[in-house]
Amino acid sequence: MSLRNAYLLVFIVLLVDQISKIYVKTNFILGEEVEVFNWFKIHFIENEGMAWGTQIPGAYGKLVLTLFRLVAVGGIGYWLWDSVERKHSSNYLIVAIALILAGAFGNIVDSVFYGVIFDDSSSQLATLFSSEPYGRYFHGKVVDMFYFPFWSGNLPQWLPIWGGRDFTFFNAIFNVADVAISTGVGILIVFNKKAFHKH
């Protein structure tokens, strides 16, 4: 795959990611949910940290996380360029890196810019390019919306640890960028030998 096509894939994923986030952010109030099917819902939340809401504690935790993401994206971008330029990398590897880069970059856009271009979503529909933004640069919240609660119920008492508790499978809420990252990592795992095969 050429570098141009790899960048085109990154651009398409990033565009879809940002369109979906801006649509949800400007048409849903925080916590609002729309049922598409009984196993698929659009549920608007904002994530202040890493995956599953993980956060770095402290006053500068969010800034540290955003700066780390920027460095990581720079490294992934170089990995993509290097893999294409050396002309020995498989398309599996190039597609996987492009997807991971697009996903990481998509969530960085939220972290860097959303705090200064949107107002608060907790009790109103957010306004794009608001005159009263909810935060500042590098302190934005990542928008998540895809929710697939395939099964909800009470687990049997005989199960160790979780027995008798309410349980939902699958209870993570995520976005297009997260899907791209997960797909890229999945390609590297499932097609490991093909991805890292050298011609």
C-alpha cells in the first residue's frame, strides 16, 4: 500500500469519527440515550481519561495524558511512514498502523480542542464554536456514544466473585476512533505472521 493510500485511510476514519462526535455533541444532552435496536443504543457520555474512564490523578493529570497521546501519535505516524518507505512491510501491517494512528488522532482532537470549541453538555445541547467554552486547550473531554448491551441480568449465585450481581454484556461505551484502534490491534494479533512478514 502506498503512503498516499495509507494517509487517505487515516483521513476517512478521522472524518467519520469527528462527524459522528460533533453530531452527537450538538444533538444530545449528556447522558441522553436513543435505542436503535434493543441490543444497540446511542448513549452520549464524555470520557475525561483513557479507556473505560481511567484517569491520571492530580491537577495536571489530563494535561499529562494529552501530551502523552501527542507523543504516541508522533511515534505511530513515524512507524507508518517508515513501514511504507522501506517497501518491505505487508499491507496488513500498514492498514493496522493507519487505523491505530487514525483512532489515536481522533481522540486527541477531542482532548486538545473540544474544551475551547464547545460549551457544556450536562443540561443543554452543546454549541459548536461557543463563546462560552467549557474548558481550555489540552483539557477537552472525549465523546463516546456506541453502546451494545447484548445481555443484561442477574448472574447465578453459584458463580464465584460475580454471583448474584447485576451484569451487562457488553457495557463499554465507545466511539469510531476506539473501533479503529481496536481493529488495528486486532489485525496485528490475528494476522501477526502476515503483518510482520518481510518480503
